[in-house]
Amino acid sequence: MKRAIPFLVCLLLVSCEEWRTVEIEETAETVVEQGTVVEQLVGSMGFGDFLNMDISANQELQNSDIQKNHIEKAKLTLLRLTITDPPSGQDFTFLDSLEFFVESPNASKQRIAHLDAFEAGETTVDLELDDVELAPYATDDYMNVTAEVTGRRPDNDTTIEALMRIEVVAKL
């Protein structure tokens, strides 16, 4: 029995893993230039700050001592768009559909969020989230989050802020 106690203590110390869950936020901004009534808006909507993202550089993860190799799971929990300029009179009805995708050097492109209906007067919208595990992207050298849009150009130059919230589960 005396020999078993040190063995059990060692086993207990080795098997004690610490799991941490941290919610991180990333923001980006883009300006959609005004256009004529018939001018279509098709293609990419550039949120430059979502390109070449290094999740491990996020302050919340650094404060929690979480490095890329600790990340076991990562899920998108919110993708919200808000029109910040002009301050009034512009909503999202100039859009017909909007899709966000994630990709990285070692993981294929996947859709992570979308929205196909934009109500008159809405200046903030939460996109519908797809069930995509982001850990392979978050642990890569960098990940890109891009937006593809169809619709027409707005009546005014329109500044849109995107807020992305990701829940990260790490094993330390």
C-alpha cells in the first residue's frame, strides 16, 4: 500500500489538466460606397481587419495564458453588423444576401454565417451562424474571414462595423 500512494499521487498530478473557456471579440470596419439605383453590389465586402487574423494575439487569450497549441475548440457565438455612418436614414435593405467565410493556409474555406432577409429600418443585424468548428483555423498561422454579398449599392456611403465573438476552449 505504501508503494501505491506515491504512484497514485503522481498519477493524479499528471492527469490534472486545466481547461479554460474564454470568449474573445474581434472587430472590423468597412465602407460600402454609394451607387446609382441600378448599380449592383456583388462580390466581396472587405472587412480588412478580419484578414490575416492571429487569434493567439487576442488580448483575452494572452491574459489567460492561452497559446495556439492549447486551443481544443473554438465556436463562433455572434456575428453582428452595425451601420455606424451615416448616423440615421440608412439600413441594410440595400443587401439581398450576405455570407461570411473562414479559411486558413491548412484548412479549406467554409461558410460560418449568413443572412438573406434584411428588414427596413434595421441598423444592427445578427447573422445566422453555421455550426463550424473554428479550432483548425484558429490554430493555423493565420485565418481569413471574408464576406460575400449580393444586392445594390446604398444611397449614401455606408460604414459598417462587424463584431465577431468566438468562444475558445483551451487545455493547459
